[in-house]
Amino acid sequence: TCQMDGTTPRCVPMVLTCQDLTCPPGSTCRMEESTPRCVPKAPSCQGLTCPPGSTCRMEESTPRCVPKAPSCQGLTCPPGSTCRMEESTPRCVPIM
């Protein structure tokens, strides 16, 4: 690029940033020393849509859809009862 050195125009090297670089899908820009580079994105749950009844969990460095553990959160009990976990199963039990 051209830059004025006092009253004299001079060609100087441009300082590149990640704004000057378009990375392909699956990668992101990271500055290495003073140079922008495209590097692979680390896998995460952010880009994974799991089917109903499951949730994303990182297993080592890989995102996986795993079944949701049953809980009282998804159970609506009739009046006069409340949800309580019995072993690993949510159940409606009478309020004492």
C-alpha cells in the first residue's frame, strides 16, 4: 500500500489481519505471530442438533447426541401429587 513518508509517497507492506482473510467452512482465522491463518475449528456441541429426547455432550473431543437422563422436569403430576425420583425414574407420588 502507499504511505506518505514525510512528503514522499512510498510503497510499504500491508499488515494483514483476520479481517482480510476469508476462511473456508469448518475453519476459522487465527493470528499466528503477525500472519492470519485459517485453522480447523474445534468440534463443539454448538453446531450439532440432536433429536428430541437427546442432548449433546462432549465425549473426549467429539460432540455426541446422548439420551437425556429422565428427570422430574419433563413430568406434570396431577393435583395432590408431586414428582419424586425413585432410583432413576421420575414418578408422581401423593403429597403427604
